[in-house]
Amino acid sequence: ANTMARDEIEQITGLTTNNLDAYWMPFTANRQFKKDPRLLVKAKDMHYTSADGRQILDGTAGLWCCNAGHGRQKIVEAVQKQVAELDYAPAFQMAHPKSFELAARLAALMPDPLNHVFYTNSGSESVETALKMALAYHKARGEGSRTRLIGRERGYHGVNFGGISVGGMVANRKQFGAMLAGVDHMRHTHGIAGNEFSKGVPKNGIEYAEDLMRLIQLHDPSTIAAVIVEPVAGSAGVILPPEGYLKRLREICDEHGILLIFDEVITGFGRLGTPFGVDYFDVIPDLVTTAKGLTSGVVPMGAVFASSKVYDAFMTGPDHLIELFHGYTYSAHPLACAAALATLDVYAEEELLTRGAKMAEYWQEALHSLRDCPHVIDIRNIGLIGAVELEPIAGEPTKRAFTAFLKAYEKNILIRTTGDTIAMSPPLIISESEIDTLVGTLRDVLKSLD
Ligand code: PLP
């Protein structure tokens, strides 16, 4: 087997039993992992190098974030230069020039009227920021009764309390008690009959948007502040919106004075073959949350895009007063701004934000060629993201897909699993032959599963 014995790892990396145990790993089965750690020590372009010296093809862009690929020289140099020049500047009542330059460039990437950018350090923080903006927006306009937030089953909006409250992934909620008050959830759009093995956006299920009407009727629109959805749900297993669904949500929100928030932490920065999901679906929400691809994963950073309508509602009253009592020590961190500016350069020079559209058909056909593999019950794709859903082993949910993940890693490809779904979202620089390798290896893995 390719996996290393623990003493071998200790030899190569200098890690001892003790310092393996000190690190409480996130979203990881710690005890299992530490028996047989999977350690990455280098990355360049499409590949990681594992501690035992293997080249691992990155089928997931790290965690859906390294959209420009790894070790991009321009980004590396920009961060190195920045840290030597200005390591940190306070973000409150002070600023540094790159924060303005970056915001202007980001705003120019987004369609009007999403013209204003608020910085955070992660997707989770972007979500909290957008939810707070939505609540404060209504209050600023004298509609403080609008306090209710609506998410969706199977939604993933990070791990902070607002995010897990509007989120709908049960495992991420059930350990943590009561959640935010005044939150409700629309039904998810996974598994709608007739949508199995759809290529791209599925045809059936626009009526699921009317589930928002059910909640509006139940609670009265005057109590609802905002609806938050991922245009394409990523972490729950690449769940696509039925054709027309997002447009219908927009219409309903408009009719009832409700803000619409798109969580584009995964779909932003080229994942769907357009700069944002906003562009792909031609639907303009009031707030858009982003992170990940913003810096291609190099430095933690998130950003919330706000429409002029939202921003302007705050820009009233005496101009020496703070308009929004919210922000982070590391908002607009100089290293993150430098990384993001260089990342946007790479995206522009190599046309990566639209490259997914050019590769989408090849990606789609490659993925759907797995249709006849054992255990496969659905395949979903859009842009350069895709999922292969497996039939769960009776009584042992998640086990089959996780076994596939382990075997894939042994065969030098990195994939991700959520439940019994295998998800993939490679760096946007992936070539056709690398798609062949990724999918071909996955085929071998699927054939080897019990
Ligand atoms: N929102 C969405 C849609 C995400 O996919 C994620 C992460 O996968 C987050 C929020 C949370 O981002 P982070 O892990 O950077 O906090």
C-alpha cells in the first residue's frame, strides 16, 4: 500500500506521536486519521506532493479554493513583497491603499448594482456579515420587524452560529443546541424525480421555489429579512438548482421586500465557468458572500458584495458616525489583499474565470462516463464542479464513499466526500488529460469497491 507507517512519517517529517495528538483537527475523524495520517508537504500547479513523495492530482482545488492551481509564482511574489513592505494596518478608522484598489477591481467583476465590498477572513465570516447586514438594513429603513432569516435544507453556510442556523446540514447543527431564533428552512432540491443523471442544470423542480411562499404565508412577509441560498450547493454534494428556480426566488423576494443573499463561497471566482453564479444564472441578489477563490486559497480572505441599495441605506445620518458596527481585526489584511490582487491578475491573464465554460463539456462527458460503474446512483455537474453519488451500504451510511476517498488517495488522486457523494472541483487550470487521469482513476476505484 502507498500509505505510510507512522514511524516512517515520523522519520520523514520529524513529527512525533506527541505532536500528532496535540492538533485537534477540524471536520476530521481525529483518532482514525492519526493512526494513518495523510500529509501533504508541497504543491505546484495541479499536484500536491505527499510526505512519502507521491504526486497527488488535486481533484478538489484544495477545499474548493485553489482555483488558479498551486504555487503560482505571481501570487507567491506578491505575498512575499507585501509582508516585507507592510505587514499589517489597522482596519478600523485606518486603511491601506490596496484595500481600495482590490474592492474597486472586485466590484468591477460583479454586475451592477453589486458595487460595494466588505472584507472578512473566511466564508463563515462572510455569511455572518451578510446576515447581519440584512438585519441592520431593514432596521435602518424603519422595518425592524423584519428579523426572520430563511435558509434551505442541506444548505452549507459555514460553521458560525448564524451559518449553522440558516444552514441545513443536520450533522453540523445537532451537536450545538438551539441555534438562532427566528430561522426557517425551505425544502432542498436534491433527488427530485426525473433529474437523475442530468447534465448541467436539471429540468424538473421549479415548483420547489414556491416553498418560499409557504414560509412567507406562514410567518407574514413583514417579519422576514432575508433568504440565503447557495446558487449551487457545494458541500452537501453539488446540488444544482432546477431550471428557473433561482429566478423565481428573486421574484418572490422582490414582491415581498425580502433581501436575497447568494452564498458564492464555492461558486464564486470561475467555478461555474462564469466569474460568479450571479452571471451563470443571470439573477442579481442583494448580497453575495465569497471567500476561497478570492485569493486562490493562498491567504485566508472573504468578501461580501452589497448592492447600492443596501449600502446606501446605511450611508445616512451624521457622517462622523460609524454606519455598521461590524468588522474584524484582519479585515482587508495587507497580505490577503496582495494575494487577491495577484490572483485576479492570474485569473485575467489566463482567462480562468471563464475557462470552466470551455472545459465544461469535456468534464461533463468524462464524469458521465462513470454512469455504469458499480454503486453509482446519480452524477451531477456544472462548470468545473461535479459529483458522483453512490448507493450507501445498508446500515453504514457514508462508508462506501469514504472508502472510495481513501482508495483514491492511495492511487494518487484527491477527491472529497460528503455523505455518500464524491465531489470534485479541480483547479481551473486542469487539462483534458488530467481530467482523463482523475476520472479514469476514479473509475478503477469505483470498480474496486464492495
Ligand atoms: N459557505 C459556503 C457555500 C461554503 O461552501 C463554505 C465552505 O465550504 C463556507 C460558507 C464556509 O467557508 P469557510 O470554511 O471559509 O469559513
